[in-house]
Amino acid sequence: SQQGEEDPQALSIQEGENATMNCSYKTSINNLQWYRQNSGRGLVHLILIRSNEREKHSGRLRVTLDTSKKSSSLLITASRAADTASYFCAARPFQGAQKLVFGQGTRLTINP
Amino acid sequence: NAGVTQTPKFQVLKTGQSMTLQCAQDMNHNSMYWYRQDPGMGLRLIYYSASEGTTDKGEVPNGYNVSRLNKREFSLRLESAAPSQTSVYFCASIDASGGAHNEQFFGPGTRLTVL
């Protein structure tokens, strides 16, 4: 079964608002990554947070990681229409080969 | 650099037909992956190749075979396609040398329909 679970499954907000997506995972991780997928396209890496990090920023993205709760959140600030996409978290398990276990994704719609 | 390329982009098969999905990367990455994505779902790992000459099963390997032809190319074969294999297939690669915590780079996907 998939390790990552995402919440909410779909989110619709107005342009300029902030969007928050949450991810939970089941086992110990080496790192957790967030990807974006535009409709009909492949996934694009957004940001990676290591298991010993609690927060990371990249432009308008802010990721937090709480290993005690096995959860992560992705915050997109000042959303734009171009942010409309599906967002996936992917957990790299602590042990084993470099495999990622993906969540089911959050479909984000930014309304102009 | 073209990154990760996949062929074909679209394919329609009849039940029982076979086909091979091709994937190539020009980033000199040592690890490559095949995923499938079903509607409203995340990606599930079919097979992966940690390095040239090695392949391992992922979460959903049944009905598929893979070949790591060389460092650049990693193909996925459906020997006898079934409607349950209707999906979008993504290939990805990563530079896993030195235990780096690197991102995966994805191809554009192959949309496969099995009738």
C-alpha cells in the first residue's frame, strides 16, 4: 500500500490566497519530497526536506516536517493561476534502495 | 539535455497484445524507475533499476518485465496486455551516487489504453 496520504484531495482557492496541503506517511524516512504535476504532464520536483530538518523554504514554498507525527505540509503563499496543478508528496524510506513512495495527491485549483 | 524521454506518447492495445515502452535519460543517472499512475491516484512503482545490470520489483510488478539495456535506457514490457493495465506510465531517473538525497527526474509519460 502507498505510504503517503494527502489531505485534502482537492482544494480550490482565490488567486492571492495561501494554499496548504498536508501529507502523512507510515515509516521512518530519509527525506520527504514534494512534486507538482500539471495536467497531462510528468512530475516536477519542487522541494526536498531531510529527516533532520523541520522547515524549509524555496521562493513562495514552505515545507514543514514533523517526524514525531510522521507528517509534512506544503504551503504555497500568494497563489497564482499558474499554481493550478496536482501536488504529490513522496517519502524516501530510511532503509533500502532509493525508492520513493508517493501519496495520492492534492488537486489545487487557483481561481482568478 | 533532453532529460528523460519516453516513447510512445500514446498507445492503444487489444487484450493479449504485447508492447515495450521505451525510456532513455541523458543525465548519466545510475538509477531508473517505472511507475504507473491511475486516475486520481499517486504513482505506484512497478520496477526499478538501481544501477546498470540490476533490476528489482516495486509495488506492482505483476504483468510487467523490464530491461536495463545500458546506463541510458530502461524499457518496460507488457507481454500480454490486460484492461487493468490501462494507465499512464512514467519513467524517472536519479543520480543516486554517493548516497545523494537527490530528486527524481520524470519523463512526460505514456498513456496506454488496453481494450
